[in-house]
Amino acid sequence: MRIHFFDRQDINESIKKSFDEYLAEYGKITYAYAIMNKKNPAQMVIINNHKEWFDRYIDNNYQFIDPVIIRSLNTIVDFSWDKEILTQSHYSLPRIFDEGISYNIDYGHTFVIHDYIGNLAVLSLIKYKESDIDVMKNRNMLLSFFISEHQKTIDLYHEEHQKNLICLSPREREILYWTGRGKTYPEIAVILSISQRTVKFHISNVLRKLGVSNARHALRVCVELKLLED
């Protein structure tokens, strides 16, 4: 069963687009950007351009038997891999490789991040020798891109989490919108056909929810967190 974990399709499609565009510079290459909760490995998402294989991977929880993941959990250094190398390294779990080969997954190079919120993140470039990419020559650029994209992923989900925590009512959003347009409380009351006292009541609720002291600060926080966007 799939676990909800970094599961916003719109965010993941945006991240995938970044990977697609960046790696396209090196020619056709299969990649997988995976994020796994180290405390609960069942929580995993893989952004990739080989949907058939990685859907199967997630459905079967192959992260529990994947030598690449097992090795990644025990290193911070990127590494190249194939069935022979990993078997020699005592990760003798051939089943996933036997299946992977039928999906054209038989060797690659993996970059590793252990992030500050308890996740293992890996970027695997698969069958890279068939593309125009020289992994070792471009290692620093690839790693820098990977770190930047993973931080962007964390930031996007943190922003979404904050939006979910701070739920403004439609009326509160309306009042903040007009506040941002420079309208006074009496003017907002007329525009919305409500009393000035009601305007102040809703503003007071907004300040409490956001933990700020005035409407101007509240508006700035809402803009930063995109709370006023549909």
C-alpha cells in the first residue's frame, strides 16, 4: 500500500520538470530521485522518468531489499554500482537486479544526502554510460544540483505544510485582500456589507492564527506563504 509522503502531485511534477530539463543537457538518461524516511522506510517517493519500473518498485516496497538503498544508508559518498560490484560488497540480494535488468535497469551512479529532517535522499543516474554524461567529470555540478533540488523540495513541502496549519476562512481572506489594497476597516465594512466590528473581529482571528501583532505583518506573512492564492 502506498504511504502519503511527499505526495503532492503538482509539487512533484514541478520537481520532475527541473530534473528533466537539467539532465536533458547530458542526453537521454534514466534517473531516479528518491526520498525515504529513515525511521519508517515504508514512506518513500521516487520522482523519475521510468514510471513502469519505479511504480513496480514502490508497489513492492523494494527499498527494503535494494542494495543501492542499503549502501546509501551507510555512506555519505556517491558511488557507482552494478550487480557484480554490490554482490562483492556483501549486498547479496540479486532478486531486485534480476527484475531490474528486464526493465533495462542494470547499472548506475548514485549520489547520497542524509538531510536534516530524517530522510535519505538519493539521485541515481541509470545506464549513464549510454548518454553524453561523464559522471566523474561533472560530479561536483551534479551533486550541487541535487543538493539544491532536494532543498527546494523540502522548502516547497514546508510551505505547503504551513499553509495547511494556518487555515484562513474565506471571509478572513477577503478582508486581508482588501487590506492589501489599502482599504481601511470602515471601507472594507462597506465593500463586504458587514459591520466594522465584524471586520475587526476577523482581523483579530487572523492575527491570532498567524501569531503577529498587526494587519500589515499578517498580510506580509500571508503573501510569503501564499495563503491568499486560490
